[in-house]
Amino acid sequence: MSVFLGIDTSNYTTSAALYDPATDSIRQKKQLLPVASGKCGLRQSDAVFHHTRQLPSLLEELLGETEEEIAAIGVSVRPRDAEGSYMPCFTVGHGTARSLSAALRVPLYPFSHQSGHIAAALFSAGCRDWLGKPFFAFHVSGGTTEAVLVTPEQEAPFSVRLVAGTLDLHAGQLIDRIGVMLGLDFPCGPALEKLAAANTEPLRARATLKGCDCCLSGVENACRRYYEHGGSREATAALCFLYIEKTLMAMGEALTAEYGEKPVLFSGGVMSNRLMRTSLSGRFDARFAEPAFSADNAAGTAYLSAAVHNHHQNQ
């Protein structure tokens, strides 16, 4: 039997994964890029350097655990499916995938990081049947806060059209800035969520939208003021997540008013946060990627490479 290899080198994580059609399972290896304490991210040159060091070890470990042949390779080559979308860190994965494809004489299928997130979320949330109908997909992370309208395609698993996004900060950037302000190490999501879970203070927040798009820079200022005026670390963390939850809720309602009621899929590192899921599920027909498939990963590109490869084989 054959397996399908996926590679993703995002701005935060080096990832490799294998999709096995025989067992309908995915094995993946991931490693966060190292960030100095007190910093809120990496320069692209540093991200490229760390991917170059980390990716060979991950591939050696992953491929050393399988005896199956690789049928095809999928790789993330750009952040999203939009003209001009580019980020240098993806060149590391793309270059490695091209070399492997040539050496193994197997097809190479390029995808966007965004499409990989959607596919991984569909896989882990148990709703791959959504590929046959339109749905909204939110990708909420340190580098993206947007919603796309996903529709079925003849020649590809799906196409995406951007229908909403942030006009300033991304939700993950907001979380990291508030976390660093509270003395947490980057990336701050899990530690900030742990702080927020311990909060007992009643809090209020409201979204700021322009059409279907959101604005989050004001949230950073609001959380900073709250903390500087005596708010606890726990309450400040909870306030940050409450603002994001209210914002995603308002964006979903605006999209429903604009495009009609549709299922909603949430993925991205921020959506690993379990504090926001109950309220969002109560309002929408929503599904969430499991945490291992919600943060940056190569599982989606591995699965998409199998889907596209099988489509080409059956033509």
C-alpha cells in the first residue's frame, strides 16, 4: 500500500504528516519554531533558518516509522489562495518537497497553507461530506483572522473566496501581545487560556465590525487599560478571549445575513481554545478541528494530496 506525504513550514511550526488511505489515518510530526523569551514572533529570515534545521529531522523520524511507499507529496507553498500571497518561510518546505518528488519520481501537489488548514479541520471534525456543499471556514491564528466561503470544485477538492477578515490585528497576535504583557512566553495561547479558565470576575465585551470585517487593535488597548487599572491577570486573559469570541460571533452573524445560513468550520491555533467553543456552537451549525489538527500542521496537505492524486488517477 502507499501513503501520501504532506509538508508545511509556516511562520510558527515545522510540520510533516503521512496520510494512509488504507486505515484512513494521519500520522504527523511537528516542532514549534524557537522564539526568545519576551518576544512576540520571528523575522522571516529566522523562520527560514529554523525550518531548514528542523525539517530534515522531522522527516527522518516520520519516514523512519513507515514501510509503505510514498505515492505523492503535498506541500504548502503560500499563506492563502489569493494573488500575490507569499511568505518566505514556505520556500523551505516547497524546496524540500520538490527535491523529494524528483528523487522518488512521484507527483508533487502545491497547496496554500489556508487550504491545508481547511482540509485538516474537515478531517478531524468528521465532516468531510461538507466538501459537496458550500460552507464558511474561519481560520483564526497568529497570521490569519479571516473567513472564506468554500464551494465544491470540479478539478479540485474546493475553491475558497475571502468574505471577511481583520482590518488590523490578527486574533493570535492579540493573544500573544496580551500574554507577553502578562509575563507569559511566546506563543502565549495555552498559558493564557489556563489563566482565563481561573477567572471568576464578571466581564463584558462587544465586537467592532465594519461590514463583515473586524477590528481588534482596540481590544489590545482595552485589555491593557483593564490590567493597568487593577484587573487581575486571570480576568485580563479572560477578557481577551471574550472579545475574540464576541467578534467571531458577530462576524458569523454578519456573514449569515449577507450570504445565507451555512455550516461553519473553525480552525487555526486560536480555535484550539475550548473556552470559546460552547457559545459559538450554540449559535451556528459549527464544527471545530481537534487541537492537534487546528494549530499549524501538515495533515491537511497530506490529505489533499491523496484527494487530488486520486482524482487525476480516475480521469
